[in-house]
Amino acid sequence: MNIYKKTLVIGLTILFIGTNVGASVVPNLSDNEYKTNNLILNNENKSSQINSYWSDNFDSYETGSPLHGQGGWEAWDDNPATTPYVSDAQSRSSPNSVDIAWFNGNSADIVQQFTDVNSGNWRLMAWQYVPSDMVGQSDLILMNTYSHGGTHNLQDWSLQIAVSASAGNIWDLDNTADSLPLIKDEWVLIRIEIDFEANIQEVYYGGELLLTKSWTDGVTPGGAKNFAAIDLYADTVTSSSVYYDDMSLEIPQPLSCDALGPYEGIIDEDIEFDATVTGGLPPYQYLWDFGDGETSDDMNPTHNYPNPGNYDVTLTVTDFIQDTAFDDTTATIIGIPEITIGAIKGGKGITVAIRNSGNGDATDVTYTIEITGGLFINTKSGSGNLGTISPSGSEDITLKPFGIGLGIFTPMPKIIVTANCAEGKSASRNQLAKIILNNVVIQ
């Protein structure tokens, strides 16, 4: 093949046809996938926000139909004979992709044109599938200047990367030293980062850097600082199928995440943690550090803490291109109070301890002491509010009855003590006793 394919067409003049946005169609996805801003993401990435300028997954077109004239795609120089075809032989998002090969004695050569892509940062993504039995060569080309039937000059090619079956490599036709081993029989992401302000393009293949070079000097010096079209081209007469799916052009956004919060809960209670993510390139990987030595790689995990306290929680998000974002929040965990009543003691009255045996504050603690049976002149019952009792804390209460209760002519007196707190915990205790005037003998 010639170093630059368009030497075959220099000087041709035909009608200009322009388009700015291609098809953005909802694919027939499996249950664990969905569509956000026309990019296929995993179900975990519902919060992703991506500024998508154009995308196409070929799924709304009839299987087997020529791509020319659909979704903004036009054959090179508007010649329908060079159309590729929509295929279901391979697909990343079911059911279709586009098959780039020689058909009916013609090289598949199809373009998608863009307008106003000439400043700032842009990202082009194309998923490519190369069968193990592929022969010939196939090219993915970015044009800085293009119009149907125009004069196509060498400097119009800002990038031309080739898949070579015989060499087993993917490379830059401008510098064949920029090469990586060809990956076959699986979908591989070709990602092109374009920075017009710095006049730089970076091409990644399967996550590895294939090349970095100037945009305007991509092939021949003098090219325009503009992205006019993408061109998919079956390079040689022997070129067999290479498939493309889930293509998109977007304005990349910085990766950021939000751990939300702060979170609150009680010990041993599941707390739901929620992450939101914007920008970057999905799919994302998540790492929650809950501050107690435990972690999770779920997007929205649940976690419980065995001990009360204030915990520092950190969310780390890593995207497909290994950019990383962090966000911190807190989890405040309170303990559970446990109201207990100590032994009822006699003597010159009744004394009992109201205790908090739990690991959380017991608030608004109230109590009652009541004596049943016997004959009493006064102070047969009492009640009150103890306020807050801290964990392991205790408050003594005393009741001084005056009367007779021996269990001879009336039932033996029973002392009943109850306590409650605002957290819904309660306790009670009772004890038989003999009472003579103000002297209490616990039985």
C-alpha cells in the first residue's frame, strides 16, 4: 500500500455534503448495561456525566444494510460503491457493528464529518474487533480538512493508523516505529485525545500509548487545526473484515467524585454509603475506606461499625484510563444504651442503682419505685427523671417509706422498680421485703 491512501484520490472534485452530528441511538443492551449521553456504560456508572458531541453504535440500522446515507455516514467522495455494511457478525453492543472490508470489488471507505471541532480538548473513541483470520490492511483516519469531491491534499491527514494482518501490528503510517502488537478476537478500545491548544494528539490502543504527535503536522506539515472527519478504510484489495462499534466524539470532563455524607448510625447497624461520579472515562473502579480498617470496592456499599466513634471515610474512584479522584466524609456511630437495675437494698429506706450497661448514652432516663401490700402512712411510691446516664454510669435513687408490712394480715410488701430512657430501652426489678416503720428488710 502507498504510505498515504489519499494519493489515490488527489485531484478528484465532487459535490460537498456536510454534516455535523451523527446518529445517537439507543442500543439493544443487556440488562446490566444502559445508555448515558450515548455512551455505553456498566450499570454501576449511572452517575457519569459526559459531554457527548457525537456517537454511533450502528444498532438502529437494519442488519446487512449499506451504511452510506445512514446516521450522517457518507461514502468517500459520496460514492455509494465504497460503502461498508452494517453487520451482526460481531458486536460490542448488540446487535450490530460496521464491517470494514472490500465488497464487490470496492474498498469500503466511509466518512463521518464534523463541524466546529477546532479548539479545546476532544476525545474520540472507537471499539475495534480484528478477527484472527483477518487479511490485508485496514485504516482509521482523522482528517483535518475534508469535503466531498474536494481536492484532497496530503496535509489533510492528521492521523492514519493501520491494522496490518501480515505484520501483526497496529501502527502510525507517518512513523511505523509507533507500533503495538495487534490484539485479535476481542473488542479493543482505540482512544484518541486531541488538545488543539497544545496542538497535540495522543493515541491509545488497548490502554497502551501508541503515539504522541502534533495534530497539524500529523502527516505532512501545514495541516489545519481542525477535525473535519473520521474515515474508516479497507486499505488493500485483500482486506477482510475489521469491525467497529460504540464510536463517540466527546469533550472530556475532569474526573471527580462525591462520597456524600456525613453518615450517622448506631453500632452493628448497616449504613448505606453512596457515591456519585462525574467526568473521566467509565467504567469506574471504587474503593471505600471506612476508617475502621475495613474497605469495599462496591459503588454503593453497606457497612456496619462494631464500636461507637467518629470515623474518617475516604472514597477513591479510578476510571478506565487510570485517572483518580478522591473525596472524604465522616461517619458518626453512636452506641446503644442498656438500662439495668441493680440489687434493691434495704435499711433505713429503699436504695437502688439505675445503671447504663451499654455503650451509648441513655438520655431522658426516668424511674418509678412502688410498694404493693402492707399499710403505709406515706411515701409508698416515688418517681423522677435522672437525665442522661453515660455508658457504665450509674445513678442511686432512694425511697423512705413509713408503715407496716410483715405479710401477716396483708400480703408481704413487694418493691417494684422500673426505669426507661428516650432510646426505648427499659428495665424492671422487684423484691419482697418486710417493713417496720422506716426499716426495710429485703427478703
